[in-house]
Amino acid sequence: METITYDEFKKMDIRIGTIKQVEPIEGTDKLLKCQIDFGDPELRQIVSGIREYYPEFETLVGKQVLYVVNLEPREIRGTMSHGMLMAVGSDKPIFLVPETPVDAGSKVR
């Protein structure tokens, strides 16, 4: 396992986001385009490769999930993604979620 310094870790901006909209990306069985509320005036678009695990992806709307929000934007299948969903598990991704609801955009400490 490669290690990073504490200062490198501190650079990561990890926040709770509330999923507001979800739609499939045409031409792929894996990607969903999500609009996420981080407490800012505008929603942030993040592409996640979880569609095959959530065929009823509409049920994701309203969930609060952890995201890394300070990754540089990346184009995935013609769609810009401005962050990364955090999940665990090797079979089906399990979301890392707060025990109780928190404000959208709350930082992980």
C-alpha cells in the first residue's frame, strides 16, 4: 500500500452531498449522471459508475452520500464530472452515509 502524508490527505475535500436528480448516460450500462446538492446555489454534476447495481436508480434521489469534491473535473463519456462518489465493497458498492441527516455540503472531519 502506498502511503501519503497527512498534509496530502488534508488537501482532500470530502463532503456530504444530497442526490437531487439521477439519469442514465446513454450508450453505457454502468454510468449515472447525478445532480448533487452541496449547499451551494447550484447543483454539482457527478458521474458515477453504479448503474448496474441500482437498476431502479430513481430511488437514489434524496440519499446523502460522501463525495470527494475537489478533484479536477473530468469528462466521462462526453459528460463532465465534478467530483467522485465514495463507496465500499467489492460486489455491490455500499454508500458511506451519515448516521442522521446533516446539512448538504457538511465537511468530513
